[in-house]
Amino acid sequence: LFRMKLKDGFLTHDSNGETVVIDALSRFHGLARGNRTAGFILRCLEQETTETEIVDKMCAQYDAPRERIAADTAAILEQLRSIGAIDE
């Protein structure tokens, strides 16, 4: 299992059910926005973790099929990777 964490310099902010990721070091230009699921994943990434650990925590928090949670988690992590927000 690969351990990962949100890179230093990426800040998160929750507002009205939406989570915004901001690159304070300007590695990419723009904002990344996400829903509460993305916010939950970002909070998990504040500490070193694995994708499986994130899915486990989400399954404990949300009443949804594990397969759906795993697919949503993978999609959000891929988006975060695409903007360089994850250290792996």
C-alpha cells in the first residue's frame, strides 16, 4: 500500500458544504473545488494515509456501498494527483 499525504502549501477551506483546495505556493493556477466527500478525503490526507485507509474511514462514516465509496475516492485522488496536491 502506498502512503500519501496532502503536499505542504496546499490549503483547504470548507464553506457551505463545498471544499476548496488552494495552492499557496502557486504550483498550479486556479482552485480545485469539491463536495463534502472531497473534503472528507482532504482531511484524511492531512496525515499520511493510504487509499484503503481512506475508504475504510469513509465506509464507517457514510451509508453507501464500499464499491461506490472506493470508486469515488479513487476519482478524487486522481484529480488531486493531476494538480500535484499529493505526496506519495
